[in-house]
Amino acid sequence: MMDYSSFSGNQQDSLKESLPVSGFMCEAYRVKIYGKLHFLKKLKPEHEDNILFREALRKEFEIGFRLEHPNIVRYVSFHDDEILMEYVDGEDLLAFLKNHPTYFEDAEHFDKFVGQFLSALQYLHDNQVLHLDLKPENIMLTRIGCDVKVVDLGCCYSDTFVDSTGYTTQYAAPEQLAGRKVDVRTDIYAVGKILELLPHHPTIYNKVIKRCLDKNPQNRYQTIAELQKALSVRNYNKKKIVAAVSIVVAVSVVLLLALANPFQPLPNEAKETPRNQKLVDSKKRPAPSLQDSMEKVTAESVVVKNPPLSGAVSEEKEKVKSHNWQKEMDAMLDKAYKKSISSFCDSIFPSPTVGLAWKTKSSEFHNQVMKITSDFHAKYPEVEESLLFAYAENKFQSVVGYVFGRMQENGRKNLP
């Protein structure tokens, strides 16, 4: 090890600052060597002669030193009763949540954190290492970039070091607390506990968290890769929601922009009515049903890019399963459609009043579609969540496109 005491002649390189992160066994310091900050983990004086603690410290270094991953703290050197590590300028997850309470409400920030965190765990497991003490205090976020750094391998387990020196009760899996065999699923349990702390979309992540925290390891995700795949399915659903909202916003923007650029007469088009003709009273003509106003979408026709983890369901069983909810969902969507945007089929595009009303009502319709989908996911848990979302989103996009097309058609008919 580069002994920091050997630089005592240079005050700049003799910095040794105690840090408030010491544990039962070790003290922690920030030290500067050749102008570079490092993290020093050193046995407390009362434990310096304890051979078990000294070997535990050696074990941590030997495992950590062979690891090289951007989201795992780097181990630099070992000497007698102390380890020198990369210094992470940032905050642990608990402090970060307290000081930046809205950070994880941004979906991109949430996905970045989860992606980096799981990438680090996948790397550990690929190298036959279990962390076994995953908790917010052992997850750092850097001051620049808010990148993840997993720290403290003091309780880890590997093929060559099979003894684990401890755990944190609040985040430990049942098998760990009972002293039974541990494996990658033990770390996955802790992942679920950590995800619980973060703001997240309940429909998308609650199912994942619940499976991570199952008391029986057999019922949890069996690997980090399987957990990542489950989250990718839910991220796909989330992107579908964002895409649908974007359609509403885009259509609203087009409507409002068109107000400044009215329709020009179309060649050879009949002038059926004056431009200032009043709107047709929607009460005189019943609004078309949802099924009449869109291209038919069936559960069997929806393509889900990320198939369920449990494996493909046979085509015959899927049709039977979809029959239980599809007609019921169609009826609910039709009801929401009639309450929100069906009357716009008789509106004229463009019109300032119509434009503002459409923006409000189309957003209202989409919110109702999302609520209906969430309710159906709770009511029909046997149907894959991704199928429900894809089916509802296709319905939403089709009907919005249809109604907007009707408004454009009405506008062309009313050209002077």
C-alpha cells in the first residue's frame, strides 16, 4: 500500500479526515495521495488484534480488487489492517432521497438509477460474488452525473470466501436471517426493499417489487437478467403511455397551429355549406359507438414486443383468456369515449373553441383509458399486463385518429 503517512512532509498530501460512516468494525477516512482523494477503511484500535476481523478485511480487499465495473467502487491497495479505495464524491441513497426528494419522479432518472444498479449486481453475480448487504447506505450517487456506485463488500460471499460476516436486518432476506443457504435471489430480495424507497409508478413497478420480496426464494426472480427483462416489459408499457399522451399533445398543437392557417379551397370540391354554418346539434344525431368509430382491434391482433417471462401462452388458451375481459373492456372504453370526445365527430376543424375543448377532453379520455386498464389488470391478473396496455393504447390511438379525421372532414365541407 502507498502509506499516506510517508507524505507527511507535504501538507497537501498528508490530508486525513475522519468520515461519519464508520461501522462496528472499522473507521473511515478521506485521505489525499499525490493530490488524489481516496477512501481509507481501517480497523478500529480495539479490533486490530482480532484475527477474524483482520481476515474479513483481507477477504473484502481480495474480492474487490479483482472487480472492474463503472458502478462498483474500485479497491486500490491493502496493508495490514486497512484498505485504500476509490473516493466517491457524492451522497448515499438515503441522504440523496432526503436532499433531492423529486429527483426520482423523473422517469429517466429512475430508469438510469435502476439500470446502473442492476448492471453492477449482474457483474457481481457473473463473477460469483454475492453482495449480501445491499442497503441505501451502500449505494452512492456521484455529485457529478448522479451515477451509481455500489460500495462495501465487507459482507460479501464468493466461491473462495464462503463466510459472510453479517447483514442489515431491515434489508436481509428471510433465508439470510434464518442462517440458511444464500444465493443471487438473496440479493434480489434486497433490490425489492430498495425499490420500495423510490417514487415509482404503482401499476408498473408494484408487481415487480412484490415478486422480489416473496418470502420463498423459488417465487422470486431467479436472476438479475430475469428481473431486468421484467422491468423492460414495464418500461415498454410506460413508453406506450407516453406515446399516447404525445399523440394527444401533437394533435392539440396541430389544431391550434391550424387556426393561424385556415384551410384553402380544395380543387373541384363542392361548396356544400357556408363557412360560418353553425355546428350540427349533436343531440340530433347519436354519437357513433367506439366499435363503429375505429378500426377493429382484438386482443389476438395486439403485438407485444416483450413477451411474458413465464413463457409463451398457447394461442388457443390466449383466445379463451382474452374472451373473459375483451368485451368488458370494450364496453368500458366505449362509455368513456361517449363521455369525453364522441361529440367532436360533429365539430368543425379549425375553430378556437373546438381546439381548446379538444385539448382538455382528449387528455381526459386518455386518463380514463389508463384507469380502466389499471382496474382490469387488478381484476384479471392472469392476463399479461403488457397485453392489456397494448390493447387499450391501440384502441385509444385509433379512436382519437378517427374523431380528428371527422373534424377535418367537417372543416373541408364547410369551406367557403
